[in-house]
Amino acid sequence: MTTIQTRWDNSVFYTDSEDPKISQCVTSMEQEIATLASHCQHFSPWIDAAPPEPADYTDIIEQLSACYTREVTIGRQFRNTSMFIHSCLSVNARDTAASTWLPMLQQLGAKLSSATQPMYGFLARAATDLIEITNAHHTLGDLHFRLQQMRAISDQLLPVAQEQQLTKLAVTGLHGWGNLYKNLAGTLKCSVGEESTGLANAANYLSSIERPKRELAWRGINNAWVEQEQAVAAILNNINGWRIEEAASRSHTRALDALDRSCHTSRISRRTLDTMMDVTYQRRHLPQRALGTMANALGIDTLGPWDLMAPAPVQASGTIEFAEAIKIIADSFATFSAEMGAFAIEMAERGWIDCEETDNRSTGAYCGSFAEPREPRIFITFTGTMTNVITLAHELGHAWHNRVMQDIPEARTGYPMTLAETASIFAETLVRDTLLENAQNDAQRLEILWAEASTAAVLMLNIPARFEFEQRLVEARHSKFVTAEHLKATMRDSWAMWYENSLSEYDEMFWASKLHFSISGFGFYNYPYLFGYLFSLGIYAQKNQHGTQFEKLYRDILRDTGSMTAETLVEKYLQQDISEPGFWNNSLDIVEASIEKFEALANRIAINN
């Protein structure tokens, strides 16, 4: 490896959030969007009036191609600028210029979406013979799957003028509430003992080897959110109230359930979702057992919520430097794919990962990407724990997904969260398995199996508890404003349903401290993580069966994630039906085997000590 960078280098796009080129680009995009809107308006008369005659199809196809090509060009500029501003705010939520640009760019995105709505509204309702011609077109053919998905819900569409109005109003309505939460999370301070710190830094203390410090951090974070509980309650009520009203407006032909739109966006059926959740609930004792084993290893009766990210009680790794973490991950990836391993190093060397602790830093970690050139970026606050290493591997899995799709037309790269999380959790599994194979002693083995057990607990208990909470929140919001006290009680009940007696207490403020509930652009944000976890294990289990062909199989699966439903993808590559319990139980059998190894090792170490 050459020099490892720990801060983003995005200067190829703009120097900073005050770069005059941003204003120039926005002005140019506004002009281009206005032109695009004018051209797309040509399709409006055919939506509600008589459809075009076949004799007009040639001219229509030419117009569609011209509009789509212009949309793609504008979209690349928009994604680049939006990603740059988002990256600025991730590092510093108090970046005034970036904070100013954010809502302006959201408004611009709404204008772009509104501009193309007559075109896509027409295509969603167009005659089948025209769509067949569109699918065979050298440019418009890229839209084949996207149009298929749109046409499946054409009975939920509103008149174009209403769709455009809804899109525009969402910027200051729906998304304004999401922006408020992000600002709170980025600027809120909390007390951890005598220290006052930002939430991102405090969250890292939850992985401390010192249990008192973990509890101080957890209570400090929760106390900070208690002071903002009325604000966050308003955020959740308004985001969910908006979605409920929108769903009601779209239910003009058939009733639209709260989860219907989410499943369609996630490209899974309700039957698949229900089956996955039911099977997981039936086997919730597996991660509960893991938590019990962790508590015994820590010398306590029952874990507290502040212990859920606790490291193994062994000094196996110590503090891990960022460069060392990159090497661990790259070497692990390379056991599967030399190119994937080299890519992890490339990400660090090219300044595509920002990991340094900064004031007013956002919480969490994510992988985003620029559009032209197609380059991924990773955001993480790295403090040298094994948890950080696994999180970094997770985000590098997303980045690798981006890389293997680099040559695919953009319209066929829009994969859903369910399939996105498959790539990231697959990457985590690679790293953990390699570390376990290379472990030199029981302490190192315990550290890795501990990480696997912790992941199982998060994805099989915490994620479903979030899902349960959100279902109850939406149901309650239909009839009333849901108070902070009600939200606390609902969260307690949701945790009780899944964790049962495996914790000493429940995190009743989790609805406020977890960003996912306040993401305005996506309802039911959480279950895709469980799907990705179990789905990735199902794919990983094919490793030995396919031998040297497995890497190609995995690449092909990733490359098709933007142009297939999850059910079709699994049927094509694994010849299995994910709407049936068997697929999910097979993945959970893998989890059970891992937890059994963890229990056996932890008990052996306890006996020897």
C-alpha cells in the first residue's frame, strides 16, 4: 500500500461548499430542467385523452429518447452536486453553506422529477405494443425493468399535475422534517461523565471495553434525546402523517396498505416479507442465547442495552489503526477475489473514505457515490475497534457493489435496499470468516465469534423490533398524534416482544436516537437489513458448491440487482423460492451453527479461567 488517506478528497468535483462552481452548476441545471419540462409536456395530452395511433409511434420514440438522454445528463450533474453537499454535512453538520445548499438541491431534485412526470406518466399507462417497441430501443431499452415496476402500480398514480404538486410540496413538507432530524443529530451534544461530546463520538463509547463508560455513554445519549423528545415526536408524526395521507390519495382504485409501497420499492412481495419475519420470530431464541452467553462472559447476569455493542472481554486486537484495518479487510476480500481486495486498498489510497473524528460530525456510517465519474465514497467515524473494522467492511461491500456495476447503464443500476444490504453483509462475512481461519488462539477466535453473535443479535432482534415499532407507530398515527410517552411505551413493547428477558431493560428512547425512523425518503427502512443478512448467508452457503465459479456467480447476482425483483433473482441464480420458509430456515441454520461455536468456545474459556 502507498499512502492511506483518512479524509475525503472530493476536489475533483468542488473545492468546498462555498465553491462558486456549485452556483454555476445549479443555474445550468435549472435551465436544462426547464427545457426538459417543456419537451416532456408533449406527452401530457396522451395521458388522459385518446392514446396515440401506431402511426405516431416512430415520432414518439424519438421524443422519448431525446428526453431520457437529457434527463440522464442532468441527473449525473445533480447527483454529483448533491453527493458533494451531503459529504460536507456528514463531516460538519454546522457547515453553513452546505446547510443552505441542501434544501435548494432538494427543491431542484423535485423540479427534475416533476419535469419528467408527464413522460413517465404516459409510459406507465401506454399501450403494450408501444412499450414493446420502447423495450427494444437501443437507448430506451435500459428502462425496461423500471417501466415494468412503474406499470405494476399504475393504478396508484395521480393525475400528472397532482404528482408534480406532491413532489414539490414534499421538499419543504416531508423532507423538511427529515432535514430537521439530521441537523439535530449532527449538532446535539451529550454528557459522558464529565465530558461533553457530539453524538457520533459518544456512540463510539458504546463499544468501549469499560462497562461503566458504555452505560454513561448510553445514558448520556438518551438524556440528550429526552431533551429533544417533543421535537423528534413532531418529526415522526409529520413524516408518517404525510405518508398516510399520500397513501390515502393513491388508494383511488385499490386500498394501499402502509407496507405495500415499501415492499414494491424493496422489490419483494408481502408474502416474502411475512415469511421472513415469521421464521425469524420462531427462532428468536438463537440470538437471545447469544446475548446470554455474552452476559456470562462479561460476568453479569443480564446485558443492559448499553452492552449490545460491547467488545469481547479479551485483549485480542487492542486498538486497530486505520491502515491496519484496511489491510485486514483487503486480505480477507482477496481470499475470495483478488480484484475485490485490491479495490479496498484503492478506496483508502484515493481518499474515498473519511474516517477521522471531527466536531459536529454526523452519526453512523454509509456508502454513497458520485455519478460522473462513478466513484463511491465511505463515511465512518473510526476509533480502532473491531466493531469499526466490521462496519468498514460492510460499507466497502456497498462500494464493491457499485464498482461491479460500473459499466451498466444507470437505469439498470438502481437496486433496492434489500439487495444492497446483501452485498454489505456478504463483505462482513468474508472478513469474519477469514479472521476466524487465521486466528492464532482462543482469545482471537472469541473476538471474531463474539462479533458474529453481536451481528446476529442486532439483525435478528433489534431490526425486527424496529419493524414492529414502525408498524405500531403507523397504525397509531392513523387516528391521532402519537405523543412522546406513547412512542416510549411502543418502543418498550416492541423490544419486549423480541428481546424478551435477554436484557435487563429496554431502550425506550430508541425511536429518537435511531436516525432510520426519521429518514423521510423511505418508510420501513429497517427490515431490508434482516433480508440482506439472511439472503447473503444463503448466497455465501453456495461458496463450496460452486468452487472456482462462485466469484462469477456472486458478481452476476450483484450486476442483476438493479433489473430484477428479489424473488426472480434468487430463482434465477439459486433456484430457490424465498417466499417459502425453507430458504430462510437454511440461512438461520448457518446462524445457529455459528452461535453454537460461540457458546462452546466461551464456555471452554470460562472453565479454563
